[in-house]
Amino acid sequence: MASGKEIRGKIKSVENTKKITKAMEMVAASKMRKAQDRMRAARPYSEKIRNITSNLSQANPEYTHPFMVQQDQSKKVGLIVVTTDKGLCGGLNTNVLRLVTNKLRELEANGSKIEAVAIGNKGLGFLNRIGAKVVAHAVQLGDTPHLDKLIGPVKLLLDAYQDGKLDAVYLSYTKFINTMKQEPVLEQLLPLTADKLAADKNTHTWDYIYEPDANTVIDELLVRYVEALIFQAVAENMASEQSARMVAMKSASDNAGSVIGELKLVYNKTRQAAITKELSEIVAGAAAV
């Protein structure tokens, strides 16, 4: 059995760990509220631009943007992987990277080559470890996503698809459901399908007056639409990250408290055993005299 001094040292160590996890839990809770507000604030914009894009795509059927054309000649596929820059957030990154791994196996089985863009350190490290071709990356985004930092790396895949060098582009991230639940998602970003652009279930369509012309307006709008999808994915992932980290650190703090309670119980038993032994020796010595 460990000595009382060793047990006291373990208790002190676990108490210090609990202080750290408790502080991280409180920081994550504060950041979580801001990240959720930011994510919810971006949702109406994403919904509105999707509605407008859907109406425009139906209002001018004689022109089809390259983002809506199915490519099937290059045998190359783009993949955007959105993860966190830091760890200690439970299985958040593991779940989304498991989806990515399954998709990579499926694409490779079909003979397609992969060109990936990593957003976040964890995804970048994963893609490098498995030997995937990373054409660009964006890391150290901080607590607030900035579109100007995301557009550069992602534009490589968008331009490659527009030039016919990619057959499809997929986007993987973690969707925020609520504080206790985050869902990993892997969806097709390009080509834009009819169900992806579906604004509502109404049968009517809008007619527009274009300035300077329909092609220019639709080109600009579809690019902005795809950028809005990526920004929303990053905002959702950041909200999920802070929620998952808060829950993970709360569990760690609770577990540390349980360990401290068990160690204190062992310490008390050890101390009581030592006292009982000393008393027994004193009584035995007195009886011998």
C-alpha cells in the first residue's frame, strides 16, 4: 500500500488538474455563447442568399453556371475538411475525420484522385499523416471566422471545378445541433444540385431585371452563395467546438473530483491503519513490561 506522503502528492496533483479543467470549462462556456450567437446571426443570410440563388437559377434557364454543371471527365475530386485548431474537445474531430476517411476510401475505390483543402490544424495534420494531397490550408483562425482568410485556400478548388479539373467538391464539418449534441456532416458542395438550391416548396418563381446582364449577376451570386456555405460551415464548427470542449472539461472536472474523493478515502484508511499499528505496538510493549 502506498504511503500517506505519496497519496497526499497524488491528491495535490489531481486537485491542480481539476483547477485547470474547471478554468477551461468556464472559458469554453463564455466563448460558446459568443460562437453560438455568431453562428445563428449568419444563418438568416445563408437562407436568404439560397432563396435568391434558387429563384435566379430557375428564372434564367437558358444560362447555366459552371457550378451547376456535372463534371465527369477529370477523375479528380476536391475535399474541404473543417476541423478545430486545438484539441481537448472530446470526439468532435474524430467523428468528422471518420466520415472523411470513409469517403476517401469510397472515392479511391472508384479510381478518383483527391485534392484537399484543410481548415484547422487537426484536419491538416490528419491529411498529412494519411498522405493526401493538400493543395491549400487555413489554420489559426482564432475564435472568430474571417471570410478573407477562408476564400484564398477554397478558391483553388472552386476555380479548378469551374475549369473542369475536378468532378465534384465535398465539404465536411461538424454541424451544431445544441450544446450537448453536434453532428458530423459530409455533403456535396459542387455541383450545386436542385435539392441543394431548393428554397421552399412554393411552385411560383420570380422574374428579375438584371443589371448589367443575367450572366454577370448569376456568376457573382453563385460564387457568393458557395462562399456563404463555407463560412456557415466554419461558424457551425466553431460553435460545436466550444460546446464540445465545455462538456469535455466538465466531465474531466467531475472525474477529477471523484478521483480526489477515492484518494482521500484511501489516505484516511492508510493513516488509520498506521495509528492502529502504533497503538498495538504500544499496548504490546506495555504488556511485556
